[in-house]
Amino acid sequence: MTSSVKPLIPDDDAARLAAAFGRRGFMAGGVAGGLAATPLFAPGHAHAQAAAPGAEEITVDQARTAPIPIVLPSLGTGVAQQITDVISADLGNSGLFRPISATMPQGTPDFPTFKAMGARAVMTGRVMDQGSSLRVEFRLWDVPTGTQIQGTAYTAAAQDWRRIAHIIADVIYGRLLGEQGYFNSRIAYIARSGPRSHQVTRLAIMDQDGADSRYLTNGQWLTLMPRFNPSNSELAFLSYANYRPRVYLFNLSTGQQRILGDFSGISFAPRFSPDGSSVVLSVTRGGGSDIYVVDLATMARRQLTASGAIDTSPSFSPDGSQIVFNSDRGGAPQLYIMSASGGDAKRISYGHGNYGSPVWSPRGDLIAFARIANGSFSLGVMAPDGTGERILTEGFTVESPSFCPNGRVLAFCRQSSGGSNGAGFATGISTIDITGFHERALPAGSASDPAWSPLNK
Amino acid sequence: MKLKLFGAVGMALLLAACSDHANKNVNTGAATQQVGPAPGSEADLVATAGDRVLFAFDKSGLSDDAKATLDKQAAWLAKYPQVHVQIAGNCDDRGTEEYNIALGERRANAAHDYLVAKGVDASRLTTISYGKDRPTAPGDDESAWSQNRNAITAVQ
């Protein structure tokens, strides 16, 4: 058996996550302890080494066409099996991996067997129940070369087992695709209940796979449009509290809410700047709405548009230099781009129908949007210069796109027609790859307005 | 607003009591019993003037029907100068959530401005928009959508 055994460097993610887990807020589950990640060197290897080999010859585009076969043996029974299941679901649902279940190999995997199965990589590991905490040892092996490409032991509070599983899935994604994963992240959304004519709406949050959902507000007031700040500590959202619809900030550590600015019109459609220092939003005035940016340190506001038309749904480019927004200044709602300091705007949408809800990809290369034509919705992407428009999915209503942290997947709201009496109405959250594949509904129940978080800290 | 509402209801009860006095068939003694809606009430607005105007898709222009309704609302408001109202703009669900918040406000604003032009003191009027989140008709066909594109005047 080949055994050019290479060491295992604890990757940067693991160290960063470990450092950050010590200061988790109540939203993360009220866990007292942190999460520690330590390196596991390959068997027989004596420490300190050059960088472990990646597998960056496999690109996301290639994996989309030919999902990476990865052997994911059960890590054990009970919580160990649950961790295995979450890792497998994360990787499988991405569409970029083909999980293969197998019996658990101990020690160095039997590479010829796995090679014969066509596997590209294999995970090994074990879970040690230490009472209130868990230790999860995880190794990732490259089957063609028979080398360990990652080895890390995670220790965390027992109730954090899902978090560990998502981190491991992210490490596998990162090591095999050369890009940061997105599994250790959350989705804020609006949970909906009651009759359609007057739905009860609650601000809610869940893991990106739909697990561990919880309400943040009690449903007293109509609540819409949550957005995460870049440091994952705060949500901006629209609340109709006291029948004055305004943008509020919700602190995810303390649960405290505060109004953002004191605008005379309705303030809505907030989004944070990429550096988190400001929020851009829309404020109604007369028959239209203007776009403002509010500095969070000083609460000073600056008006960016004054077209007299409806200017709304602003979203920053990831470098913070530009803003894409929705405006009917030309007669019907279309997409425009302007400098982040305001000024002239250039229209970028020219397809059939009305456009709205633009959101700039964190990668910078795409703008996702909703399009409405002939009474039905489409969800699509285009380049920031308006070229290369592609429709990803269609439906009665598909809107509110939100990118996952690495820009490879969109969450969105899908609604079905109520028919003549409303009985057919259903609303839920789905995800779809930016190429239009792997659409799947998240188990979030009756919901809308998904907002994907940055990677958890 | 609570006080204003109370004032309006109080006056309505008073008027109801007066009319009851003339009604020999009253035998419950309930001061609230009456034949029609209490003058100055929401129900009275609906019965007398109509509480809502409808709009075309993605439009906020007032049709002749809408203007006729608002004329009646203005006359009704002139009759009850103590009444404050809120105009809520609404949309069908064939627009995005965010755009529809602004479109609903634009519709409410169109009704607001018309009432002001007809002499209603702007201090008696407020506007709000619910976008597509408070549909009058729960369905999704042209009949439902046409009802859901509206501005609804409500006594505060």
C-alpha cells in the first residue's frame, strides 16, 4: 500500500472556529463551553510538515457534472451516527458529492478496496462521549494517493454535535474543492401561520439545513425582510411595531431590538454594507421611495437617490463600491446599478417582464433577482453588467433570493397559487445551485424571506 | 388614537340612544341597539361612502369610480370632523415583497392626496402600506387580485 504519509495541518477554519466558539451568544444554543480543534497527524508521522496536499484539481464545476464519490462510514452509534448523517446530508445535498456508506474502517483505510469502488476520498473517525462534552476525531484521506489530507479532533459541548458535523462537512468541501464551504451557517427567515388574509409572522432562525429552528419574535406585529450583518451578530428587519413600519436591528446575543434611524416614511428593504459599518435601505416619500445609507456608529443618514420613483431593494457589491437596486423610474420595475455614494444609475435588466429583489453575490460575479412576466415569477442571475442572464427556476412565486456564504447556492421563497379561494396557497423556503440544479425545499414549514448568514463564528 | 376612537364611539352611542328613544319597540334597554351603523363609525363609512378604492396592476392612478368613492369619503369626513382615518395601501401578489411595500404606499398616498385636495385636513389622515401581506381575497385569480389592489380607509 502506498504510504507517502503526509501530516495533517489543522486548517485555518478549524482554528478560527475554535477561537470563535468561546463567545457564542444565546442564539447558538446557550452553550457554556467552546469548541476546540486540534490536529491529528497521520499515523506514523512525526509532526511539523509542509502543507498537506489539497485536491484542488477538482473544481466545483467539475464536481457539479461528476459529484465526488466519498466514502462516509458511520462514525458509530447514537450521536456518532447522527453526526455521520448530518455530514452525509450536507455533502450530498450540495450536489457536489456522492456519499457512499461503508462499514467503519479503523486505522489506515483499505485504499485498494475504496479505489475499486471508484471512491475519490474517504472519511474515518470516531466519536468519544465524554459526558457533557464530545470529542470527535476526524480524518480525510485521498484515495488515489492513499494520503491523509486532513486530521482534526474537535471537542465541544455534547449538544453542539450538529455544529461539529457541519464544520467537518465544510472541511471536506474545502479540502476537496479548494473553496470554503457553507454548511456551518444559518438562515434567518419569516415563519408564517394563520389565514392568508392576516398571517402571523415571526422572525425566526435555523441552521442552513433546516435543523434547530427557533422564533426570535412573538408574532404580535407583521415582520418581514431579515438580513444578517457580516459579523453574524445582528439582523436588520422590517417590523410593523405600533403600526409604524420601520427597519429595526435585532441583536442575536442579547435579543434586544432597536429602531434604525427615525424616518418619517416607511423604512424597509435593509441590507448591511460588506464591512458592517452601515445599512442601506429604502424609505417611502410621497408616491415613491428613496434609498438611504445609515452609518451605524453615528446614525447619520445620507440620501442616495431622489428620483421621485420607487427606488428599493438596494444591495452592495462585495467590495462596497456599488449598489444594485430596483426602480420603476423608467416606467416599470427594473434593476439599476449606481455608485455606493449615489449619483447616476445604469439600468442592467432588459429581459421580458418586471425585475426585482436584486442581491449581489459574495463572489461579486453575479446578481440574483426575481423576474415577473405573464403573471408568474422566475428566479435568475446575471452578470453585474447585465449580460449572461440565466433563469434558474420558475414558479407561481419565486422571490427573495439570498446567497450562501460562498456564493454557490441561493435560498429563496417559493409560493404556490392560492387558486380561486386561497386553498392552494403554500409558502416555503428552498435552495438551488446557481447553475439551476439541485433545487430542494428546506424543512422550515410555512415560511418566507430567507436570509443566509455568513459562516458561523 | 385610543382617545379619539373612544370619542367617536361615545358619540355614536349617544346618537344611538337618541334614535332608540324614538323607537317604541326597544325593549332590551341596550343603548347599543340600533338599526344602522353608528354615525361616524367604520361601519358607517363603509355603508355611506365605501371604505376602499381599487387600482389597476402596478398602477396608483385613481379611476372615476375611485374618485367617486373618495368624494363620498371626503363628504363623510366633513360631516364627522373629529374622526381620524388611516389609509392602507395594498397590492396583489404579482410583485416582489419589497417593491409592493412602496407600491402600496404610493396607492395610499394617491387616496390621501385626493382627500386633502377635497378639503380634508391632512392632520386627520395617515397612510400605511402592507404590500402584498394583507390580501382582502385569499385567492390567486384576476378576481382576487383586482380586490387586493386597493387603498382602504379605516377609522382610527
